[in-house]
Amino acid sequence: MDLHHITAFLAVAEELHFGRAAARLHMAQPPLSRTIQQLERRLGTTLFDRTTRTVRLTPQGQALLEPARRIVESFAYAERAVAYAGRGEIGRVAIGFAGPSSHSLISALAQTVRRVQPGIELALSSTLYGGEALSRLSQGDLDLAIVRYDSTSPAMQSRVVRVNHYVIVVSESHPLAERESVRMDELADEHWILLEASRGSSLRETTLQKANDAGFAPTIAQQAPDTWTIMALVAAGVGITLTIDTAFANVTTTGLSVIPLDQGREVAVSRLVWRADDDSPALRRVLELSENALPTPEGYAD
């Protein structure tokens, strides 16, 4: 039973006249009659009672009417879905990001996509730190990622979407809590709380590199799986941590004090990253929308 059989059946069933149904289908009446006969043979039943004056549906024809309409509607829906997908109007885009520093970025992008292109689903994966997110992006498990890296591989394209600044977070009872700024070399004797090495965090790498540049190897008091746990440990006085101002701004600050790292207010840029060879229409539409939702800060265009 082919679609043209169903289309022919519906035309006759709704017109109850072979001549009008043939005109509606832009075909001659004899081929239409043959198509209906083929369908009746395929189903092993008579679908229409025909006389020289009238055409009526048999009980079997009446039973086929609604399923036939659903078949035609489903086929039309499938055609529209393919067309919309080709134009980037529907689809699924998987995005990876890490921790509270990216929450406002994700929120702005999701709101824009939902408002302008509701047919596109954003599949969000949080707590994916830089290294892991880039690895999954490279493997095709993600379509987009928000990471903090100065540069990416030639296989990736990226755009800067935020400028962050490094800060040191201590407990409110810490001797440095009231300082307006602090240098890294002043922190050589501190105990540090870092993200676990397995998470591939750029902040962990930055902390170790800045300590090395300042002439010391940091004493790691505790490792933690995420930013929220780190902040709880810092508030409890277990140690201090290096993070970025946007991360600190999106977590509970009770018991904490944030101190700018006094090294020329060094910046850490957040990038929207995607595979250079990914030609998905849905991804391209999201990237287009991101230009307004997450504009590139002045002076950071690649």
C-alpha cells in the first residue's frame, strides 16, 4: 500500500465522486479508478459502493478513513521536518560547560534560542571542565562547548564571549580577607584547594602555573569535584583557591572573601568552541543566534 493509493482513497472518500476526485488530484478518472481497485485488491475488501449516480464508503472504507488521514499527515510532517532541519529550524545541539562561571552565558543563549528558534533543542551537559569538554567536542559527543582557553586546535573554531579576571578566595576569617589585592608570591605558605586533576580544569592548570612562576609549589590540602564543594571547603578554613570573578559571583558567598589577584588584573577569556568541519544547520543557526545572545567583548574579536 503506497502513499499514492492512500491519497487517491482520501480524495474519493472526501469528494464521494470519482470525477471531482480526479480533478482534485490533477489526473484522469480511469487511472484513479484503477488505483482504487489496486488498493481494494491489496486490502482484500471493497472500500466504496458505486452506482451510476452515487459513491458511498463501505464500513471497511469508513474504518480506513481516519488512519489514512493520519498517514498523510505523518508524511507531510516528515517532509516539513526534513525541510526545517535543512534550514536549521529544528534539530538538537549538545553543549558542554563547566560550573557556575558559565551559567549566565548558557542562560542567555538558551533564552534566545527558545524565543527565536523553539524547534532547536539545546542538550546541556554541566560540570564539563575545559579538557574534558574539548575532548568530547573532538569526539563528536558535543556540538558546542564553553571553555576558558587562550587558543584551541586548528580543528576547532571559537569566539570569545566573556572576559573574566583571576581572584583568590579565602575564608572571611583569613588574615588576607580584608586585602584589596594580593600577589601570587604572597601565597607560597598557604594551603590550596584545587579541582581534581581528572576533571581537566584550566583553573587547576593556571593555579599550578602561576605558583611555579611565583617560585613555589603549592601545598594541596584538598581536591574537590566541583566549584561548589571548593567554596564550602574554603569557607570552612581548609584552604584557599584561585578562581575567576564570574565563578565566585554565581555561588553562595557566605563565609568567603574574594581578593583580586594583583598581576595587572590578568584576564581569562571564555570561548564558545565548535568543530570547524561541523556543517549541521541547527548548529549554524545557534551560532548565528549566539552573536546577539553572547556578543564578543570589544577588542577580543579573533
